[in-house]
Amino acid sequence: MIRYIIIAAAIAVPLAPLAVYSIKYDAKSLRGDIARLEQDIQQEKNNIDILKAEWAFLTQPKRLEKLAGKMLNLAPIQPETARFHIRDLPFRTIKESSK
């Protein structure tokens, strides 16, 4: 019985450093992957900040008003150009509730 234990130990002792080295190498590789992913995440956050700044610039009311006037030939509505009157609006009917 003790002979089997000695044989198993004689085989396991030289193989243990190989297993530790393999685990260490895998962990180092994963650490590199994590560093690359964190760098990619930071780059994407920077891209999002840039896009938010562009969106804020593109949606400025003054800029949109200028573009609308140039491209759509729009003008503010004047009271005399309105084609409806308050009298033209339909009345809301109140439904009687059954008691």
C-alpha cells in the first residue's frame, strides 16, 4: 500500500510545477485580455462623450432655426394668417353617468 503512495507521489511531484505554470500562464493571458477590454471600454466611453457633444451642437435651437429658415422656407405663424377661430373648435360633450 505504501508503495502505491510513493509511486503516486513520485509522479505527482514533478507534474505539480507544470500545472502551476500552466495556471499562471492562463491567468496572465486573462489579465492581458482584461486590460485590452478595459482599454476598449474607455475608448467607447470617449466616443460616447464625443457623440454627445456633437449631438448637443447639432440640436442647438439657434442652429436648427437657421437651418429651418434656409432649407424649409418656414416663417413664424402670424395671427392674421391663422385659418381657424376658437369658435370652430368642437365642444366637448359630457356623458351623463347613470345613477
